Amino acid sequence: MKILIVGSGGREHAIAWSVAKSSKVDKIYCAPGNAGIAEFAECVEIGAMEFEKLAAFAKEKEIDLTIIGMDDPLVGGVVDVFEAEGLRVFGPRKNAAILEGSKAFSKDLMRKYNIPTAGYENFTDAEEALAYLENAKFPIVLKADGLALGKGVLICNTLEEAKEGVKSIMLDKQFGSAGNVMVVEEFMTGREVSVLSFVDGTTVKTMTSAQDHKRAKDGDQGLNTGGMGTFSPSPFYTKEIEEYCEKYIFQPTVDAMKAEGREFKGIIFFGLMLTEDGPKVLEYNARFGDPETQVVLPRMKSDIIEVMEACIDGTLDRINLEFEDNAAVCVVLASDGYPVKYDKGFEISGLDTFKEHDGYYCFHAGTKFADGKIVTNGGRVLGVTAEGADLKEARKNAYAATEWITFQNKYMRNDIGKAIDDKLASEGF
């Protein structure tokens, strides 16, 4: 098979790595790709939002399956364009990708179908939002309705912060048109868990659990980012919680989308909060998470192409989705100053060391070739991932591997998974 992957980050690198393991695959292309993806795929200079060019390329190269990695093209309708050309593509159509594309839509869907989530109200008028906040309970959460690179969520501890948040989102348009509608949401407390799933429109099969670290600095301080690291599995996502989620969240979401005439085929990422009142949905994504993919796919035993084809064909119920009984931790190496201002173009050294060690991976998020060298080309540069028998060992391995890599302005959090270490240690694990 010939495969085309659309995207250019660490998630797409992990997908390319996983696809390359499939016995069904002969050739991989990636548009636009990056320096790490180039190890597995031929990178082509077509942007992820150039739908017509992507479809034309897929026809010209007789691509058997295109995998859409990113949220923007999915929400923009790339799958519809491919299907109209008779091309086989993995990902939800535009009318299903709205599950991620509009937080107001997803909240209304959960309310209508009794899927557990935080209390909320949607606003299109800033003055009405401000009036509502005068009598609100704090802290409270403000969310830009549309896509905002994982940064359109503000947690406000006071009325003054909330007023400033409304100004940023709705009036100053800090997140562009994503702020035309704003969700004001009850603040939930508990453990966050990410559960990615394969969906074929009717059947949902979940992958192993994970937990992301969004804040830029140690101790969950600093600004929200696209993710500074992650680990898998979550020890707090127990069998009992999984069974509850399958009954009240996962399957009901798939059924709700079908009932709304928005059959979902592809990946649903369930962002959950394990509250005192039980698990509740924080958010949905309509694609693999980044960097969650970098710890989930290395642990997956099943052939990713086989699973994706089953999603497209509606035969997912026949697939036995299997994962290794181990753990993985990913530490993001970023450019100092991310997510605000940072320099690019610094040479990266030490990448070849990963080829000498099994169970260690270096997924490229923001890199490119320059004068025959691999250089930094983004805020999040690399995702250093390592496996271990348990989370403690995986964490130790991942941090050891971060020392193999050097580049100017290298920055990382030093506490990815540390809270889990401390929690398990206190409970005698």
C-alpha cells in the first residue's frame, strides 16, 4: 500500500513510525512533514490546508490511504474533498469534526444526550457574558469556541480575571474567529485523563490511557502550551472507571453523533476529568492528541493500518485492539521562551543515539533540514519518549534520554509524571 500522512508535528512523526511497521505498507509520503518524518516518508511541500493539491497528489501517486493528523484540515473539510474525488481517507468528515471544531456544539450535544460534563453557558455577546459572570462562582473557565492551538482556555480565579478573559477572547480576538462564540464553564477539580479511541461510526474501541502536562513550567505553572510532556497509562484510570466511561461517555458520544446525522469515523480523543462525582468530559478532539500519540502508539501491538481500514469500512467490531503491558513517558524539548517568543534555526545533535537503543524514541515536532543539518524550527522541538516496565522506570529512561540531545536554547519541564511517582510511592507501589 501507498500511504499519505497529512501534518508536520510530533504526532505525525509517531503515526509515520507506526505506519512504517505495518507489513501492508510499501511507501509513505507526508505533506508537509519534517526532518524526523523524512526517515520513514518522502516529504512533499504541500500545506495541510491545501486540500485540492493534496487530493490531486493522492490521485497522481495512486495513494491507497490518506491519514489526516491535524485538527485544522479535518474541521475545514479535507475528508469531504478526498471522498468527493473517490479517495480513501482516514478521519471524520467536516460535519463530524465539529465535535472538536466547536466547543459550544459539543457542550450542547452532551447536554442533549445526558453525557456527563461541567455545567456551562454559551455566549455570542460580550456584554451578556460579563453580566452572567457578575453572579458566577469562581474559579471559572472561559473557552474560545473554535480551534486555538490548544491555548484557547482560560482559568479565571476572580471576576477581574474573567472580565479580562472576555475582553481577550471576544473583543480583542486573541484567538481570532475562534472567539466569536465563548463557552463559560464550571471549574472542575480532579485528575485529568486522556483516552484516545478508534471509531467506525457505530463501534468505539479505546486505546490505552494517557495524561498530558499543558503548562510551560514545572509544578504546572506558566502559560498553557500545546503540551510539554505526557505519560501512559494513567494509574488513576481504573477498570471501574473505564467501564463507567464506556457506558456513559464513549458509546453514548458515538451514538449521539450518529443520531444527529454526523456519523463519526476516525479518532475521538476523550479529555476526561475524574471528579468526586465521577468522570466527566472536559473536551473532545477529533484526531490523535499531541503529545499523547507519542506514548500511546509505541505501546500499541495492533497493526495501525488494519485498524484504520476497519474504521473506514465499519468493521471495527472485528478488530482485537492490543497494547503492551508496560508504560511510556514523553518529555518535550522546547525552545526557551515557548509559547510566547523564541528563536529558531539552531543545530540539533545527538539524534542518532536513539537508533542504538530499543524502547527509546525521538519524535520531531518542530525541526527542518538546513545545509544538510537538522535544526530547530518551532516552539516544541522534539518529543523524547521512552518505555519501561512501569511509569517510574519509563520516566527515569525518558529523562536520561533527554541528555543525549543538545541544541541552543533547549528547555524542558523536569517534573513530567513526577506527581504520579510521588502518589504511587505514598501508596506503597
